[in-house]
Amino acid sequence: MLVTYDGIVISRRQVGESGVFIDILTDEQGIIEAMAHGANKINSNLLSSSALFSYSTFCMSKSKLRYTVNSAKPKFSFHEIGNDIEKLALASYFAQAVKFCTPSEQPQDSIVRFFAIALFEIMNGRSLGSVKSAFELRYSAELGFAPNLVACDNCGNYECERGMYFLPKKAKIICADCFNKEYDGEYVLLFPETLYAMRNIVFSPLDRCFKFGISEPAEKQLSSVCEKFFLNSVEKSFPALGYFKSLNGGDLRNL
């Protein structure tokens, strides 16, 4: 059976001298593992399409055992990400997260578009700290873990002069007027900029969720909050994230 899907290569493994297994992120079938015979040959018409983070239209034959790529037409290449080790590490973190969270051969809602937008933001000069935060929080929401950021969970106020507290394990905000100082769980008093950015990330259309300005202190807080929330939601750590943070001594203020 022949099938055709648009997708992005999120990982690849060499097989023999010239073949590769590629994991393709698609909307129609989630993660597809496909064999690309001879893709590593210099004259192969699959060479560019099977590269990491290549966005292509793949024509594949499907058997009971596996998919095999017959042909592919590139739609967009994110190969420039590979020229910068920090950008590559961040993109690899996103790929590991998506691969872990996306089931095989199950339809997904706009995951390819979201992942492509994230890669585009990495490639085109956005603050990597902001891109990382936006990916983590919006992807959490896309997976069904959206925190309640609309208003105080107790009184319903949209804002409070004394500030808003974020309770990551309860996935909600509480205004300072309602917050119980004896609460013994984890909480963060958010900068107004941080809360604004979080609301933008969760509630904006996909193509706008990465578009926000933020100061250095608020960006650092946003990074910490979104990372902890995402990792706690998916209950998983990712090697590429540790490597990305190590490139900056674990301090995203240098991004």
C-alpha cells in the first residue's frame, strides 16, 4: 500500500553503509519509523529529505512490518540549525520531547505545524530562552496539561496589585490577596511580565505563541517555571535538555 504524508524528520539511525531509519513526525499518523534505502549515498534523491529536521512530503510503501520511503520532495529545510551547537541542542531537546509524547500511527492535531514553527523560531534569531519556554508551556497545553492562567482560581480576579502566585503542581494561579502563606506546596510569585508571557504562550494562535518581549529577569523566571511545569507534566527528563543547559553553565541569562 502506498501512502503520502507531509512530515519532519526528528531522528535518524544509520543502517549498514548507506541506509537509514528515520522517525517522521506527521499529523496523520503521529510518529512513523521508515526505512530509507541508500539515503546516505551522495547521489541519492533521499539525501536531503532524510536529513535531521528536514520537512518533506514522503511517499512510502507500507507493509505489515514497516514503512519504506520510495520518494520524497523537500518542502523546507532547517539545516542551518546544525551550524550552531546551542540551536542544535535545543532543537534536539524539542525532538526528544515530541518523540516521547507522540504515539505511533495515531492522528495528531497540528503537531507538524507547531514543531515547524518552533524550529523556525530557533533558526531565525529569537532568544533561545524564550523559544524554549514557549515550546514547553504551549506543548504542555497541547498535550492537555494547560494551567489555569485566566484568573485567580479563588476569587476570579484577572490581576492583582500585589501580584499573582503560580502553583505548578496544581496548575493554577492564586492572587496575593487570596494566597495562604501557610501553603506548603511549591509556588512562585510571578513577575507581571512573566504572567503576561505565559498567557500569550497558552492563549495565542500557534503562529503567535512565540511572539512576546520580556526582560532578562522575567525571562529567567519564565524559563524555570515552564521547564519545571513541562517536565513534571510529562514525568520525563531529556538528555538534550541537560546538554543545552550545560552549554551555558546552566544559566539561560547568557542566551
